[in-house]
Amino acid sequence: MRNKDTLKQEIMDAFHFRHATKEFDPDKQIPDEDFRFILETGRLSPSSFGFEPWRFVVVQNPELREKIKQASWGAFSKLPAASHFVIFLARTKVDTIYNSDYLQDHLKNVSHFPEEILEKFLSKVEEFQRDDFKLLDGERPLYDWASKQTYVALANMMTAAAQIGIDSCPIEGFNIEKMNQLLDEEGLLEDGHFGISVMAAFGYRTQDPRPKTRRPFDDVVKWV
Amino acid sequence: MRNKDTLKQEIMDAFHFRHATKEFDPDKQIPDEDFRFILETGRLSPSSFGFEPWRFVVVQNPELREKIKQASWGAFSKLPAASHFVIFLARTKVDTIYNSDYLQDHLKNVSHFPEEILEKFLSKVEEFQRDDFKLLDGERPLYDWASKQTYVALANMMTAAAQIGIDSCPIEGFNIEKMNQLLDEEGLLEDGHFGISVMAAFGYRTQDPRPKTRRPFDDVVKWV
């Protein structure tokens, strides 16, 4: 392990390097192994109860990129120039509700939960969803809860990218209904098991950003 | 800049090192400068439109820690042993709706938006909130949208911690209403401007975790 102060400084440098990149260089491609590394940081991200309620769709097809460009004001200036373009999907209620087939399968075959505690665990999840976070009041809260988890993956992917000198731009600039309709037509939502959460473009900047602005430390952090 | 492959490997190592730590060593304290570094990665995190709709409350007071321990099943086994304990607050509708005083002030005095484009920008935000993400249908969607941003800060703080050998555990195991009531009584919600989003404990593990489980790469990542 290198000197900790050097390491912390390098990480800080990455946080200052990262910015919502306005315009990407169309002539620069992220090497495959670097983008796979970025995706890996998303895949290894934590999620509530370890449910991994996400999918990362990497859109490289020019025709689909053009459709997304036209459907999303946030993506408009980033496509087609961005080297890689990711749509973060979140799993919908059919998969994330406590008694879903997806969760049963995931806990058994991915998380390797012992059979004898599975039922007890899922009743804890039910209590959490019903009473603690009140996620079962309508469709939206449960979906937004899954969506929150995708922001963890998004954050890790953007930061990891910055640490190896790759730029990114997170994108919420789209109409959710329209984008879901487009993605559904393209067969990417698996018959309603997924919906769009957020998007991100990755590549290399063409110009330096404005200086970063943030609220002062003592406004954002409170000690009690 | 060091060799990129080494750097990528070190970051991957941090992702494997990080796990939802079950039990913290009560005898080990995170050095102040390390915890400030972790908080800085949260403060420098990106957020939608740059609104920074968050506050990080570091709870070190033993009496308040005990109250949180009793009110949160997720925090129960982490307190009082965790070195540092953070409550991520999200700003409520009164601050995050497009025409709020907070946003006006934030854009002028923090983001340094030129006066002449402020109105146009805020009408774009209104359109986004009303039509694109449909955040104005009830109280909850707008709040969950702010909450999503706090998960970006949470992710960055946990990953940065892991990169310098510090453990963490994200915590959603609490009743939102009860925790908000407790935090309100403690005067931490600024008369309804904030609500609880998520929590995290930081410190040092007492034992090695179970092997990490994740869905296979090709299940989580799709290329089109």
C-alpha cells in the first residue's frame, strides 16, 4: 500500500477532475478493458439487502443512439460523440416486492441464503417495505427505492472512470414515460421487469470545465 | 500518474474489500483527517442540476447514538462500536421545488448562475419536475428524487473509505417516520427543510466477511 496521504490526494484529484462533461471528443474511444473495469465497479456496488435491482444497458448501436438523442434533451449534446453510453435500468415492482419470484431466486441462487432463514428474511423485507419505508403505497415508492440503488452504481462508475482519467456526464434530462416507451419498443425492458432510472455518457472532454462550485463544508456537514 | 493497470487493480481491490460491515471494533477510531477526507468526497459528489439537496449529520454524541440504536434495527448492532456514524438528510419539497427560496439562493450564491439565465433555467427545472420525471404528483416523488442524490454521496463516501482501508455499512433499517420524529426533536431537520434519507456507519471490521456474491457480468450488463 502506498503512502496514505498520496492516495487520498489522488482520490481528491479525481473528484476535482470529474465534472458533468458538456461535450465529448468524437475521435476518442475508451479502451474496452477500461470500460469493462468501469462496469465492474457498478456490478460490485452495494444495494439494499443485496438485491442488485439494476441492469446497465450499454448503447453503442448508432440508430438507437440517434433515437435516444432525439428523445432526451439531456443526451442531445452528448450523442453521438460520447464513447460509451449507459442506460441504468431499475427493476420494477414485479421483481422488487418482497414475495417476488426474482427475489426468491436471487436470494437462493445468487446470495446463497440458507433455505431455513429465507422465509424469516423475506418477512423482514416485507416489514421494511410495508412499514419502515412505506414502499407499498402505490407503484412509485418501490420503484424509486430500486432507482436509488442504481444511483450508487452510477456514482461508483463515474468516480472510478475519473480515477483513470475518463470523463462522464450523468443524465436525468428525459421524459420517463417516453424513454420507457422507446426502450420497451426496443425490447430492453423485459416485458415490464425493468424501467429507466438514469443515464450516463462516458468519454473524453473537448474543453476544460467551469471551476467547480460547492456549498461550504460547514454548511453541508453537521456534527452532533 | 502511476501505471493504469496497477491503479485499476487497486480500485478493484477496494471494491472487494468493501462490504456491509456487520460488527465494528469499538477500540479503533478513524483519524480525524481521514474522516474529513471521506466527508469531502460526499461534499464534492455530483447531484441533479447541481442542487446538493443533502446534509451529512455526523453523530458522535453517545446519548443520541443510543436513541438511534434503539430506534433503528439496522443501526442496532453497529452502535456504539462504529467510529463514525452519519445520517444522510435530504432536502424536502420546500427547498427542492423549482420555485423555492433555497434553489434561488443556491443558484445565485453557490452555483454563480448569471442573473439573466436564472429564470429560463428554473423554468426548465419546472418542466423537468412537472412533466419529465413527474415529481410534483404528491409529496413523495420530489423527496425521493432528492434522496436519490444522497445515494450518490453515500456511494462515493463508502468507496473512498474502502480505498484507504476503512470499513462501512449503509443502513436503511429504520422506520422513516420514527427517525424523522427523533431527529426533529433533536432539532436536526431545520423545521421541515430536511428529512432522513439513509444512514451509514464507518469504522473497522472485527471479522472477515462472507465471500462477496454478485449476479454474473452478462446478466447485469447488456450491450446493444
